[in-house]
Amino acid sequence: MHRSPTAEAEVAQELAEARPDLVSRYAAELPGARAAVLTRLWRALAYEPLPWVTGRATDGDRLTLRLRDGRRLEGPAADPYATAAYVSVVRLDGTAYDDPARLMTGLGVPHAGGLAAELGHSVASMALSRAGQPTADPNEWPATDWEWEQRVVDGHPFHPNCRSRPGFSVPEQLAYGPEHRPLVGLRLMPVRADECLVTGDWPAGMRDGERLLIPVHPWQAAHVLKRAGDEGPAAQPLMSLRTLALTGEGPHVKTALSARLTSSVRDISVYSIGMSATLSAFAESLAVRTDGLLHFTRTLGAATADSPDLAAVLRESPQLYAGSGERVVPVAALAGTDLPSRPSWLAEFTRLALTVGLRLLDHGVALEAHGQNLLVVLSATGAPLRLVYRDLADIRVSPARLARHGIAVPELSGRVVTDDETALRRKLFGALVAGALAGTAGSAAALGRALETVVRDLPDTPDLVALRENPLPTKALTLMRLSPGTPGDQWAELPNPARFGG
């Protein structure tokens, strides 16, 4: 076997100093972490339009990829919607690889070195994340939304960089990673109010006379801003790492974090701050068209010191939308329960999600409803009742579709606005179906059965026809990491999951 020990060894060395009690558990988790990341990478190799893959052939339970240079890459037949690790070894011209970083280095394609390093970080960080987990009872449900979020240990279910955190030392991962359940002390950076762009209502508790006190993630304060600021409130980190829930049932705070996590640098653009209040008010007015099936968390206030590195957004906690005995659960956390294993439950959840998503799309709004942005309100018995959506920064709004329904077009500009039907459908289908629903179902067969049960009963709009009859779009996440000179999203097409039902 070929293995890339660099990131793994570095983490082991730091862990021996920071938490020696976790060293043996970390080592034990490494093989599983390699397989989990390799499975995600294999999905990308099997389905993304990578220019150096010239052919793909499936023979029974084996898949062979033909590379442009004449080599052959062989592994298991690929399930594009599988979340369990099922790829432990692939063979490149007969040489076995069980390590995704080493495999990417062996492929030697353009920009492979950078991605290989990120894959190494992903494996090591995932093993570290798994090593610190207590034994959990899947039937014991957390009481708060942030506790649900901290149950998501492995990160993105389909991205090979699901746990890549370059720039974070082991002590910093332990101190800030939600899966390690720390309490994080935010920093407050004082900035003159007349030097800031503010939308919404900035709270009095984050003002000091003529200055705003902008909450800052401590990693950002130390590594990017390089100043300590003032002591701020304590908060629980959520699955996005840079968004935290203030203690005492306070609001959620989205902070700038200028580090590359999975694909993106998590800063906050001045553009998104400027649009935040308008988008929040628009979403609130739109929610009434879902007959109570969807709530949007309101943006309370947003501020930036004219810099994506120093900005913050305050928004409602989704917990506000839970009734007595109900739970608000991020969709990404559902896989940690036994709910998705019940076909009737999965169908009902799929029906709820598609009913809401397709109705809003028909009206002119495409939600980026992946497992992190989308939450579901569950009854005391686990029945899916309603949805909650947060973080409006990357939705898409179609003025033409809004106008057809007599909806006033909000004063928006920039990337949020588009009438391109392909872009609108990619936004919703890629996030909701190929993301949230696929990640919950866990396999092509389960997702296909749920979709077949549901789609025949939904209004027969052109969007539903496109979902039912065309391949399913998904972001080509690995291709994007291998194409640093190509801006924007790139896309892949997955087999229509309804064909796997039965």
C-alpha cells in the first residue's frame, strides 16, 4: 500500500503534546478516515467531467477509468449517492492505493499537489474528529439545535475535502471544532461606526459609544487581524465552524474566517452585508406562500468594516421555530439517527422538502438547501413537520418568475439575481436533492425509492419535469479544486436517482 504520512504524522505529533490520551484512538481511526475520504474522491473520479479521464466502463461490481495518458484506474462500481465508506483500495495501473492523498499524487494531473495536501489534511482532521467522540445513544435526542450540529463529525457527505482545515493546529481544532464540543470565547473588535456598513439593527450590547463592537472568531483575530480585540461573549460552534450560537439562547453569529474549509474561504463579502437586510425582509414575506411549511431565520443585523476579513451577521436561532415537544434538527444531522432507515419517514421528509423547494422555485427563488442551511422541525415522535432555512447569502432570485406570480421584485443586484433556468435549477437540485436528500438517504436505491414515491403526487411544473427526466446536477467539487484559474461553480451530472428505485 502507498500512504502519505505527512499530515497524519504532523497531527499525531501535535496531538501527543496537546491530548496524549487521544493518540491511540486517533491512530485507530486513520484507516476508516482514509476510506471515507477515498470514497468521496472515487465518486468525483467516477462522475465529474475531469479532462484527463477519457473513458469509464462498469463491469459488474467494478469500474475502470481510462486516463488520457493511457493508464487505467480501477475500483468498485460507484454509487453517486452513497455516504458510507465503501472504497478502501483502488488500483492505478495495478498499484494499490488506500490513501486519497497518495492517489492524487500518483495521478500527477495539473494542480494535483495542492489537492493532495488538502486530502491529507482531510484524512487527518477526520481521524482527529472521530477520536474525540463519546459513545452516543442514537435514540437519545439533544435538546438544542447546536447540540445536534455538534453531532456532525465527518463534515460534508460527498466532498473529499470534507474535513480539510489547513491553517488550524491540533489545539485550535480541539478548541474551535464543533465536533469537539468546546465553548468558544469570541473577540470584539471596536470600529468607528462611520467607517462601517451596517444593515438591520445592530444590538446596543455590541456598541461602545460611537464605535461598533464587531464579533470576531478567535482564530481570525490571531491569524488574520493579528490583534486580540476585547473579550466577547461565549458561544457554541455550529457545524460551519465560523457560525456560533451565543450562550443563553442568544442569536447565532456568523463570523468571517479567512481560511479555506472544504472549497471556500469563509470570509463575508461587503456585497452580502449590503444585501442581507433586503434579503431577510423579502424571505419573510415569501414564507407565507408555503402555507406554514417553511420559516426563514431573520437576519437581525449585519456589519462590516469595509472588509471581508472583519464582518459579522447576527441572525435568529432556528430554535425559535420549535413548538412544545418539537426539535429543530439540521438535515446534515439526520444521518446520525435511525429516521432515514424508515422508508415511510424518508418519503415524508422528501415530500416536505420537494413541496417547499419546488414551490419557491416556481415562484422565483432557488434555495441553496443543503444539509447545513436546511433544518427540519420534528415532532416528539420524529415526524417531519416543517422546514427552517438559514443563510440567504447564496440563494438565487428570478425577477421574471416573481413577476409572473405578481410578487414585487426586491431591490437586489449582483450574483443573487438571475433568470437563467439552468442556474436556478442547479442551485436547488444540486443542494437539496444531490445534497440534503441524498445525504439523508445514504444510497442511490434509498433516494430513488423516496423520489419515486413522492414525485408522482407533486404539481407537474416544468421544474418537476426537469428533475424527473434529466440527470441530477451537482457541483463538481474536485474539478473546482483542480481548476484554480476558473472562477465560479463547475457542474457534474449524476444518474437520475429515480432510476434506482424499486
